[in-house]
Amino acid sequence: MSSPGRKKRTILVLAANPKNSTPLRLDEEVREIDAGLRRAQKREEFQLEQQWAVTPRDMQRAVLEFNPQIVHFSGHGVGEGGLALEDEHGQAKLVSAKALAGLFELFMDQVECVLLNACYSEVQAQAIACHIPYVIGMNQAVGDTAAKEFAVGFYDALGVGKSIEFAYKLGCSSIRMAGIPEELTPVLIKKSDIIAQGSDICLLATEVEAAVVLEPRSPSVVEVPVAPFCLDNPEGSVSLDSSFYIERPPIEVDRYETVVKPGALIRVKAPRQMGKSSLLQRILYHARQQKHQTAYINFQSADAEFFTNIDLFLQWFCASVSNELNLDERLDDYWKWGLGSKNKCTNYFQRYLLSTIAETSETLTLGLDEVDQIFQYPEIAQDFFGLLRAWHERGKNEAAWKNLRLVIVHSQEVYIPLNINQSPFNVGVPIDLPELNQRQVTELIKRHGLNWSISEIEQLIGVVDGHPYLLRKALYEITRGSLTLEKFLQVAPTEEGLYGDHLRRHLFNLKENPCLEGAMKEVIASNVPVRLEPSQAFKLRSMGLVKLRGNDVIPLCNLYRIYFCDRLGVH
């Protein structure tokens, strides 16, 4: 029995699973929460309210109507992009951390806890915690089962009178007890800690009124000011401090988890300008955060003379790694006569580099970029890649080599003949880096300070699809005012437009290879996926001109279809 006159604590569950999002078993989660509270020792102290297919307006009205002490959101989150509620058509409507913080600021005297049971929702949790005593978010993608286990454990604890902090710990324990390795995904953020740290998150969150949660009724609505940003030139990799790097979950988190494992080998493959080097730099940065020593080697920086024989190449490689680690080059001490080149290189790493590093951080992570450069020299490639594979195999059992982590980045398929047991391209953790999806494109547009309609976003995607470089190039010119979207649509597939050099380079490469030119003509002439010889398909894919559809290919984007139809005479 509840104490006489004691007011019930209302738990408000808000659920959203937009039609254009991955289906979730939200009904199971809410049903389990309800069942747990019904049988709880202090069940009479709680009232459970539910709202489904929640729109931004529904969320605001529900909090206003039910006066909850605990607000529980179940659904999708997309990190900095926001939580995915629904619009009037059941499609995803992202609501930002600032908007959510503004809403909960109005109810800070009433709401005790907010639980965001959605992927990558820590960003929103941090902002809301400026006003609410306890907020729980997820620091990465969370599986359906883990989300449900956490919720059940959390409310089971509340149902017997435990504190929110205890309930959070029991929720994490429930994930662990279920044998799911995601118990570190939920994070509890306390308002007292945010205030004590003097975080600027609260300042950012209070800049926006709660009203921005609502859909704007007309184009005349005043836009929320966008925080100042530096407009990066879109050439090359995206700098670590840039706001224009868009994560492609769960790729980043998975690679961060992999690189800290003993003897890890990560392989990143994608056509040029798809963001491979940007991802590599973030993996290396994460490794440094874990106290690894790191070395970044770009094989395009090697002079042609070093590719004349394997001994000279491996000396260059060892010297380059030493230089990256700020260590003296000691080839004279380890490049002894009587041993083969690969053994000399192995000794240099084991007895000098790894041994020296073991005195401080123990672990060395090597980022090997543009390894395609080596494919041009088959004899060197066979020896060098065989060496990397041998080091990886030794890392499974030998303590010294467990401290070496390898991240290999390349654009092309591996055409050189490599013994299956001597190749690093069939072991480790692979990733074929995809294009940005529509949600990620929308987020990139927002980060450029552009308040575009769905129609405008679709027009941009209709030309360049999700190609990271092509998108950033267009948004850079539009944001700085040198081009309008309308003008971009007119000139993009021509040599007058901003992609002129880019398109001419591809055209030159096709003209140099008549077989690939013919294959590309076949692809752009068809409105359905085309079956090519595997070598032709993979070469065009490596160049970044097509994308796979099963065993067939289609043009990577309409930009290429329109331009090459004109320049290659396809009608």
C-alpha cells in the first residue's frame, strides 16, 4: 500500500519508430516494463502512461498533460542529428539536443529522470542534464535486446523503491546477465556533475527556446541562429576538429573497439574521396587516447627509387616509422648481412621499435594509407604484404607482436597474385566504406548552416547521391555564396561546373583504357543494373564511378551518368 496522501510517480513512455527507419520491437520493451511494474512491491506508487508514434508536438503535449516524474523515450537516435520522432506522415523527424533541452527546461521542477533508450543519444542526454537531475543516454548503437534488458532492470529496481542511481546500475547488470556485451553502452549523467564541471553544454542548450520542437508553419518563421563554424576547404581528409565529419554508424565505434584488441588488423577499402583517410585519422586518434604510440605512413610519399627492390623499400619503411615516432633511425645497427630483407625488417621492429615503445605505452598502431601504390610493383607487394600477414599471425601468440596493431587503407581491389596464407587482405576486420545515407546527408547540410526543405535535399542527392567529397564540394560553394542550388543543378554535370577537373580526370582515365571506357558506356546507357566482367566491375568501382547492386553495377550517381553520356557519345 502506498502512504496515505502520497502522490504517484508518473512514468511517461514515448515511442517512435518512423516508417523510413529500421523496425524496432518497442511493443515488447513497453510490455515488459508494464508487467514488471504491475508485479512490483511498490506498484501502487507508479502510474505508467504511453504515447506511440510520437511527433514533436505529441511529445510536448504529453509532458504537459501527464506531468511525469520520469520520461522514457524508445526509438532511434542519430547522435548529433537528434532523436528520430515522427512527422504527420509517419516519416522520421529529427529533434535536436538543443530543442529537447529547451523543452525539459520548462519542466525542470517536475521531471526527475529522462531515459533515452535510443542509439547514440548521449549527446541529447548531456544537454537535457543541464536541467534534469538524472538523464540516461546511449553512447553508441544499442541492440533491441540490450535496450529491453536495461529498461526491465531499471524499472524493476524502481518498483521496489530503489534510487535512480541503483536502478541504472541494475539495468546495466541486466544486460550483462543476459550475456550481451553492451553493458557499458548506457551512461548516467547527473545535473550536479554537469554544473560542477562548469560545462558549456548548458550554455548551448539554453540558447534555444522550447518552441523550436514544433514544426514551423511557414517559411517566415525566424530561424534559430547557427553556432559559428569554420568552413573547411573540402579537399583532402577531414580534420579531426572539423564539424563536417559525418559518422557512419556503427563503423567508427566498431573500429575504435577493434584497434584496442591485441594484434588487431583493420582493413578499410573504398573508392577515392569516400573518406578513408578521414576515418583512418580518427582510428589513430582513438588509439592515441588509449595511450598507443601511432605512426601514419602514406605510401604515395615514397620516392620511385624505393620501389626498385624490396631491401631498399623496407629500409624506407622502417626509417619512415622511426621518424613518425620521433625515434632515431638505427638501420645500421639492425640491417645485418646474412639475413633476408624481411627478417631484417622484422628484427628492426621487434628488437628496436616495439622494444623501445614497450618502455612507455607498450602498444604501436600503424596506419598504412594508400597501399594501392604498392600494387604497381608485384614483387615488392608480395614480400611486403606477406610480411604484414606474418606479423599479424605472430600477434596471436607472441607478447611483443600483440602490441602491434595494423590499419590498412586502399581503394583498389587486390589484383596482384598473393598466396592465400600470405595475404593480409583476407584476415582481420574489413570495412567497405559506404556512401552517406539520406539522414547523414541531411545532417551534413545542417552543419553547413543551410535550412533546406526536403525537396532541396532530394535535388542535391539526385545529382551526387551520398558521395562525401562531391557533397562537401557542393555545400562549400553554396554556403560561401559563390553558387546557388539552382545554378549548381544546371552546371554540375558539365566542365563549366565546380566538378570540371574531377570529371576530366575520370574521362582521361577511361580514354586511356578502352575496355573500361566500353564498360562504362554500357553502364550509363542502361536504366537497370548491368552485369560486367568482374575485373571491369571492380576496376570501375575502385575508380569510384559505379556501385554494386549484387553482382551487377549502376553509375555511382547521376552526375556521372549525365556527364559521360555526353562526353562518351551515349544517347
